[in-house]
Amino acid sequence: MASASNPQSRFNVFVYGSLLADDVVRALLKRVPPSSPAILHNFHRFSIKGRVYPAILPVENKKVNGKVLSGITVPELDILDKFEDVEYERKTVDVSLMDSSDTLMVEAYIWADQCDPNLYGEWDFEEWERLHKQSFLKMTMEFLEELEQPNQSGSI
């Protein structure tokens, strides 16, 4: 585990949606960081109308199963911030590690609009994997290509 005194800051990031798929993580970060299964207590993972990815928000007595990606570098965190976009806010939360029951402080992307009328039900990773993973992976690759291109916005 990276210690806080390490000058090269590393982050632990709790993922619970499309980033549970190693293919998507590899596409974004060019590697698959070590991970541990984890539970985020008092949150719920919602489906979002018209979207294939989920949102999490605080809900008493609920829990979200996911995993913690370990050793995320500052540039990688920057990529994740851009990928999650303005609809999510990165916050520090406590998760319980499933393999040790230790509590760990991690970064997590929380849906910014707490009163969003488009949130419903429960998001299902297996269903997403079956129905949407391939097209999502393609979208992720396109996102990265745009990110890696020199900034051409505004020039016509």
C-alpha cells in the first residue's frame, strides 16, 4: 500500500459501474491496477434513464458492491475525473474491504444531482456486461482519442 508520506501521491478509487470491467479500465489507464472487492455502506447504485452507466447516492441502510483500484497516479486520476465528467463529484468515502474487513478511505464518484428524476431501481453489472459493454468500450476508446489529441476546440 502506498503511504501518505510517499511524494508520488497514489490514490485508491472505489469503482462500481463500467469501471468494474477490466477492459474499460485498461482502455482508460493503459493498465489494470491491483484491486480488492469492497462495499460502500449507506449508498445505493441507481440506473439512470437513457444511460447505460449507474449513479450512486447516499441512501441509509443500503450498500453498493464494487472494488477499489489501488495505486492510481495523479495523471490517471485526472483521466478518471475527465471520464466521469461534471455529472459526478469525486469525494472521499470509507469502504469496507471484503477480504480483510478493514475500512479504507478512498475516492469515489458520486452523482452530483441528488434530486435527479431520472434515477431509478438498481443497476445490474451482469446485464450491462451482456448488453452494453462492447459499445461502451468503443465509446471509451473514442473518448481517449479526443483526450489525447492536441486541443483543437475553438479553432475553425
